[in-house]
Amino acid sequence: MKGIVSFFATVIFLGFSTLVFAEEKPRIIVTSDGEIDDECSMVRFLLYANEWDIEGIITSSSQYHWQGHKWAGDDWAQPLLQAYAKVQPNLTRHDSRYPTAEYLQAHTFLGNVKAEGEMTEITPGSEHIVKVLLDESDHRPVWLQAWGGTNTIARALKTIEEKHPDKMEYVANKIRFFFIWEQDKTYQEYIRPRWGKYQILTIISDQFWAIAYQWNKIQPSHMRQYFEASWMNDNILNDHGPLCSAYKAHVKGSYGLSGDYNFTVGDFRSEGDSPAFLHTINTGLRNLESPGWGGWGGRYVRVRDNTWLDPVPVEGYIHPEGRWYTSSAWGRNSMREGTKTTEQQRLEYFKPMWRWSKALQNDFAARADWSVKPYETANHPPQVKIAHDINLKAKPGANIQLNAAGTSDPDGDALSFRWWQYQEAGTYKKTISLSNANQPSTTFSVPKDANKNDTIHLILEVTDSGTPMLTRYKRVIIEIE
């Protein structure tokens, strides 16, 4: 067809740094302070254990929790790991890649927990991180997640600096950081000064608050139903096996922050730490290629060096030079009494998280079903394919055709298609017009005012008709020549 860009030739797409190949299972080490929302996150995490090579589950401290101060116990994860052991055989009926309970137990350690920010003591947890990072038999990236403080990670890196200084660059090239706030001072006082020269990819999230304790004030009205008691009881808490029944939803007498007593028994409580691993689930959104592209774990902007924080919808806003945490993070402060932040600003700030709420909650419900149901009676996500390259080059005015031929569903469910422009992720900010956007194939014209090297991000969203309805994606990026 004249004027249509051909997609079947190999296209070299420049200007983006791929952090992990799409076909690789990401490697993950979790550090957690065992707060009640960490426990909720851990239930979801274990249901997705097939998605990663889990290199470690390590208990650490934070500014909120340490031994002797609101401490969940050194073995807080054990009841959840034991519950996982009971459902793992059924989970493997849906995906054989689920690790055994014995494997997870062998990779669970106690880290630095004696005080907030304590990083002096060498602990089993810090030593395990050292072992994984120094292992040269596997060069794949390792996502170091801090659900609590960064102190056990900092201790591990200090050990490497002290004992293996010649390996620092090799180790740094392996590391990817995803922090849920900076819940102690060790990133600013040790990691950043001593390891900053290596430009380690670092994501520090405040957007997590959209699914944390005040979700009912952040999630838009059409998304709240997926967090309320009726949905949670039907899809997660009741009749879904011992792991889901261990999920600590709201109970009688529980409440949120700042006097938010308007929760009922069974309501979603908080999973503030889940974005750290949601970011690494391969849904087809390709967010592992850049934190600025957006995915289930949020979308971030480069603030300094290779540090990515939350985009703030205030013209002229300058992110702080120091810690990004409860006292300084824009989103958390926007929820405090006396804030001048508007509801529309808050909605925009948290949108990179809440825009996926229906999809990620339905996906959670499907994993809960996998705990108890045979393959034939549960639902599984569609398999999305694009019949051409996903990185394209085109000139202004060119006519583009995108095609999802080959997309299928493992359960034989009918599929719905939706193409849409992720404007915040691209550098071309104006709206483009997509024809037949609810069909497998869509067309559009590259705007004539697009500049060279501009990018347009188009998302194909495919949802099946199963119960619960599940969604997967493909992202096509057009770079203007």
C-alpha cells in the first residue's frame, strides 16, 4: 500500500538503553521491614513468584520498624512461606516455573534489623546479597528492592567496597535499585556518595501511596470497587487457599492514617511495597527498558544522574537534593492536613499507578484462583503479538498501520482490543488520531508538526472475556526521522 511504512524489515531503534532483555526472567532480591503492608505485598509477591528468579527474601529494618520498635518479628515471613508451600503444587498446574517452597526457604535471610539505618554489622542477609552480586557465573541484572530501609543493601555494598574493591564496577553494572521511599539515611549517607559514580539505575517511588493506606482517598471512584470488601472477599480472602486467607485486609477496629476510619471489614488495607515488584512483571509494557515509559509499578522521571523520582504536576517544581521519603515526597505531603494541593493535581500525580488498578487487581484475583483451581476452570492472560517491529522509524506525514495478528488466548476466550497513545511517555505531546482503535489493526498519520527524534508511544491493550477478565499489552514506539 502506497505511503504505508513497511514493518517487516529489521529496524534499528536508537536512543534507548535496554536494561533487561524481554525474554529474560528478572532477578530479584527483596528486603523488607515486615510492616503489615509488607505482609500484604508478600502475599501478592508469592503468587507471582513464577515471574522472576528470586535470589533472596531478606528482613531489614526501617525508620518505622526495627527490633524492639513496632517489630513484626525476625520470622514474620514464615507463616506466608508455609502457606505458599501448601498452594505451590496447585500453582504449578498453571505455570511450572513456580519455585519450590524449599527453594524460597533456602533464600530467606535475616538482615540488619537492630536499629534504624544500622549497617555496621555483617549479617546473613547482607552476606547473601554480597554472594549474589559477586557471582560471575550469572551476569544478568539484579533488582535490589527496598520495601523498608536500604541499610542491609548498604551493608552488603560496603562489604564489597572493603573486601573486593576491584569488583565494584562489575557489581554496580549488575544492580538495579527500586526503593519504596528512602526509609533510612543509608542511601544518602553511604550508597549515593560511594557508588554514585557508577550511575546505578535508581527508582525511588512515592506513587506507591496510591495503593497504600490512603488508597480510598486517591483511587478514582471507578477504581475503588476493586479494593473494597465485597471484591476482596469474593476474589481474594474467601475460598482461595491458605496463602490468600493470610492476607491482612482491614479487620474490625482497624483504621487508616489521619483519622481515616471509613474502612470496613475486608477492605484492602495497604500494599505500599508492591510497585517494587509490579515494575518487574513482564506484561508487555516494556517499562523495564526505561522508568520513564510507565508500567504497573508507576512511571518516573530522571531527576539527577541516573536517579528517577515521581513526576510532579506543578510547573517549576524542583525535587529535593536529599531524601525522597515521607517528609519530603510530594504525593505523601499532598495528603496531609492543610495541603494546598488540588484534587486534580493529586489525581494526575498518582495516575501512573491507578490507571492500571482494574487490570492488576483482576490479575491478582486470577492468581488467587490459581491457588485452588485446576487449569481448565481458571483464567490465564492473553498472549499478545505484533506482526511487525515494535520500534519503528517514520517521517512526518507518513501513514502507519499497526497490526496485532497472531494474538491469542490460552483458554480460547474472546478478546477485545484497544489501541491508545501514552502521551506522558512519549516526547510528542499532542494527541494523535487512531482509526479503528478497538480492532486488531489500527492506522494513523504521523503528525506533520512532529520534530526529528520525537517519539510516539502507542499501547495495544488486549483483554480477554474470562473470569476475571485479564489484560496484557504491547508497546510500539515510533521515532520521527
